[in-house]
Amino acid sequence: MTKNKYSQVIAGTMTWGKWGKQLSNTEYIKLMHHCINNQITTFDHADIYGDYTTEAEFGNAFAESNINRDQIQLISKCGIEYLGNARPQLKVKHYNYSKDYIIWSAEQSLKNLKTDYLDLLLLHRPSPLMQIEEVEEAVTKLKQQGKIKEFGVSNFTPSQINLLSKKVDVTVNQIEFSLTQHTAMHDGTLDHMQLHNVKPMCWSPLGITFKEDTEQTRRIHKQLGALSQKYNASEDQLLLSWILKHPANITPVVGTTNSQRLSDAIAATNINLELEDWFLILVASQGHKVP
């Protein structure tokens, strides 16, 4: 695997602004410091978050935070042209991976985040019209100018990564992965990343466990409850430890703005589930024994 340049848990910023808690500037600064004080030093952004407003809010707070840029890692994503108030001229949400648009998007993120470089730039979603030569030219230029350190993708399949990798070095794939959405474990996605030294990050790491009341989530809660005392851990910590045990070294992107939950998330990295307990949790999710 690639050397881990990012914190063991990543702070996802999608709900920090307009699309969630609408934090004030002071609250942004406080939450950023709390993350860093709890060894969460990587912050995950996308240009579209908050209808193209959250990066600028984060950047304004960062500029006042007295946080050293070398202390943190900033990730952003580009490529989605989002249909919203910021771009009323658009007719439809779509993907744009032209050389000029990728470069322009990265430079906008740098401006909004008040930084000279991104530690990682991701293509947000695969596009059927993506031309790999255009991506290569954009990434090469951004790297040569020192504006991005690493390049990766988000929500790409193994074949899409193979295609892109013919022209450009893909170091990260950020995918949806959790106890309730673990197809990447069975469809070759995680195997492919291990084979090709692509770092897996995962969004929505708690899945639907706390969002929906179904037969599946009731089974999961029952099993996690039975293990909570053994590991002296909360259910959300056990869900994260289940992900962290996978040999692909998946890094969860945690979207909460709750300080205690962020502290709990980093503490989950110290939990080492026993082999049978890991499978007990999997079986609770699947509703049947493994084949």
C-alpha cells in the first residue's frame, strides 16, 4: 500500500455549511482545532458542497485559525457541474472533465480554501465522456505548478481506474463503504485497490445503521449492543473498527460536526476486533451465515 499521508480518520466537511449545520466562522475554527487536537488532520472537501459555498467558509475560518498549513491535509473534488443557485445558467447536473475545467476548478478550490496547494485532488464521479488525455494534461500541469500533491478519484470502478491509470497515477479512490453497503468487498473494488496500491477512503462509513429502522438495522444494533461491553465501545465505534480491520487499510471519512463523535471516531482506531466478532457483525448485517 501507499504510505499513509492522511490521518486515520478524515473529517468530511459536506455538512459543515449550507448543506448541514451552517456553522458560524467561530464554530468552524473551533471544530477545526478540535479535529487537530484529536489527531484528525485531514479535511475532505468538494467544490460543490454547500452549492459552492462551503470551501470558502472553511477557508475564511482557516485563515483566522492560526493553524499551520503543514499541520493539515486538504482534499477536494471536482468535476460535477451542480445545478443550483450558484450556477443558474446550467440546464442539467452533469460532469465536466475537460483539461481547462479541471484546472479552473482546482484553482477555485485553492482560492476558496486560502491555500497554495491541495494535498489531494479527486475526480468526484466517473463520467462516460471522460477523455483520459485531457485529465492527464490537467493533472500534469497542476502537479508541475505545485498546486496539487496527489491525484485520485471518487466512486470509480476498477475498470475505470485501469483506464485512467494508462495516463495518470491514481493514488486514492474514495468510495461508499460501510457495514450496510459493502459491495466493494465482493465485487473486486477493494481487491483491485490492494493490487494496484490505490488508497481506499470511504464516505458514509456508518451506512444506514442509525438512519433507518429495518430488520437489518435491528439485527445490527442487537449484535453491536452485545459486543459494546466487551470492547468498552459505542456502536458507532464498533462500526468504524469493523471497517478498519479490512486489510485494504480503508480510511473512513466521518461527516459529523459533533465534537464528541469525532473524538470517539479517532478512538475507534485503537479497537482490534477479534476475528469471529468481525464475522458476527457481518452476519448480523447480511441476515445469513457466510457461504
